[in-house]
Amino acid sequence: MPIKDAELVRAKLWLARKIEGSLPDKIVLERSPETLQLIRERFLMAQKHAKIEVPRDLERPFFDELLDEIIGFGPLEPLLNDDTITEIMVNRHDQVYVERKGKMILADTQFMDDEHVFLVINKILKPLGRFVNKDSPLVDARLPDGSRVNAVVPPCAIDGPNITIRKFSKNPFTIKDLISFDSLGEDMAMFLQAAVVSKLNIVVSGGTGSGKTSLLNVLSGFIPEGDRIVTIEDAAELSLRQPHVVRLETKKPSRVGDSEVAIRDLVINALRMRPERIVVGECRGGETLDMLQAMNTGHDGSLTTVHANSPRDTISRLETLVLMAGMDLPLSVVRKQIASAVNLIVQQARLRDGSRKVVSITEVTGMEGEMVVMQEIFRFEETGMEDDMVLGDFVSGGGRPNCEPRLRQHGFTLPATMFISGSSIRGKRR
């Protein structure tokens, strides 16, 4: 249980700052026996000098929390070390929520005050050379383990500085994990593997927190080892195991007047790097036009994600993002670009029971008049609720995919029974 006594918390923060300031500049702040011994010695000296009394039963948790302030990220440290937690949301200094098994829970964790939250934010940003203040109140960053961090401070954050952390999985999911979680059926997994290897261009769509990046990471794992892959992200989250990977990340200004390198700059530059696969963590602006043009000019097998609630919404979203590039293109031209570039839309959703599922795999088949034509290959059909869990089946859409000849060219002969209308996909039923 975290220490809640205000006087002890204030004493702990004061001691942490004093000890940090007294440590040698070259010391590596990690939990090595030497560092822990040095901190303990400095702690005992400072405690004696300041005459700080810590109740005997709180001595161990007091020192552990002191270590978290000096070596880690303060009150966030126990949450970051809890593998059952997937997201941490600091709404204000006295209100912290976590996501555990798809459910939002109020954590028994608090900061001392707004200044304490600021200290932790700055501790995260300092190694990255980034900053946050009233003139630049929004910042994206990542922790040493790859976890994605977003922080907002006043004046944009009305109730005080807040932090959102999407934790990085120490052991990235595999397709077998997604099947065991009942996130998709076995035949769906087989089809997606064939699609990635066969260099189909795939867009993973879904809402915030639906698992798009995790699915993108799994799909990227199907890319053959010999292919040269360039990944482009705002904050590096993808964890590809292939040997021939170049990882690019956007650059935010580290001080006022510094230049910025955006996703679009990296996509344009990636085209000069002889990529065989381009994987963009998320298309959210004008880079979408460059991505589509790359897909249409020989960079097959590209992967990306977008925020959208259905495959049809994904087409509309892509149209909007392309127009953000500032090019005065007719909508009909934009739609033709999308129809010729994108082969599959994989729709991911977070259901009301907290589970994450692939709810649709849809093929883009071309244009009919002014409309982009699609056919659903697989979908998740919900049948009800039981014990607060969503029940349903993964079923086939009934149509044989137009991309089947291309899959066969790459050595994938999928059974016809896989695509029979309404047939259940192999996998668990919830």
C-alpha cells in the first residue's frame, strides 16, 4: 500500500531531491547493488541530519518509494512494473486510472501535488531532449522500455498536468496469442499470413485502444526475413524480429525554434531508402497521400493503421487524410488512388466486455462508378452476453477473395471451405 501520510510523503520527496543532487554525475541510476548501497548511505545521512522520523513499520515502504523517486518514475513505478496493467492514465495528481484486462480501474496511487506530476513528466522527457511548458503544453515521448507517453500541462490541462502511458509489452503478442485470446479465428489468421507474405497492402482500422498497433506488430511478423523493412512511427512501438529493419521515428522540437521531422517527411525519405516494405504506425495526416502513392508505385506489402469505426468509414477517413496533404485533387481521383492501392482493411474493435477482436476482414475490389467497392471475407457475429462476456462466432463472408490468384502465386492454396457463406471459423467460441 502506498504511503498516504502527507508529512511523510513531503519528507520522501525532499529527501529524494537532496539525495539526487548529492550523487556523482557519472553514476548510472539503476538498481545495482552498488547504487542501492550508495543511496541508502546518503539516505541515512540526510535523514539523520534533517531529523526525519519514519515509523518502524513504514521504513521498508518509505525507502522503496524513495528509490522509485530517485531511480524510477515515482508513483508510476509500481504500475509500470505490473504486467497485468496495459495503460496508465493520470487525470490529475490525486486521480490515477489503469486498464487491467480491458477494464478501467481507479488505482490506489496518488501524487503529492501538481509539481510532483511535473517532476515525473520532466524525468521522462529529459533523456529525450524534449520539454513541456505553458508555451508548449503537449508532448509525446516514450519510456526506456518503449512504452508510449503523452503528457498535457496547463493551460491546456485545466485540472493540472496529466499523463497517459500505453505500456509496451515485454513479450510482443504472436498470432498464436491472438487466437488463444479469441481475438480472431484460425482461418482468419491463416488468410492474413498469406496476405502479408503475398505483399497485399493492408490497413488496420479501429478506435483508440482497440489494439491496432498490437495487431500491426503481429502482421509485420509475417514479413519474410529477406525483405528490407522501413518502419515509421511517432513513438517507436513496433518490435519486429526480422534482421533487415530500419526504424524511423519523428522528431519533435527540443526547444523553441527547433525544426520538426513529421511522419510525412519520413515517408517521403523512406522512398529513397530502397524499402521492400513500408510500415507506418499510424496515418493521421497528409502522409496518407504519400503512402498511397508508394503502394501504387511498386512498394507492395505496405502496412499501416488509421482511426475508423468500420471498413466503409476507413475509406472516408483515408479520403479526408489525403486531402490534408494540401493537394487540390478531385474526390474521384482520391477514391481511385485508394481503390488501387489498398487491398485489405482489417477492422479491430474493443468490445463492451473489454475484449479486443478482429471484427471484419474486408477486401477492396475496385471502383463502381464513384464508389469504392468492397467485399467482406470474414467477420465476427455477436450472439449475446454471458457472465459479462460477449458471445459470438467468427464466420466467413461467403465470397472468394479476388486476391486468391495472387496468394496462389506465392504458394498459398487456401481451402474453398474457408470461404463458404456463414461457416464458422476454426477457433474458440465465447
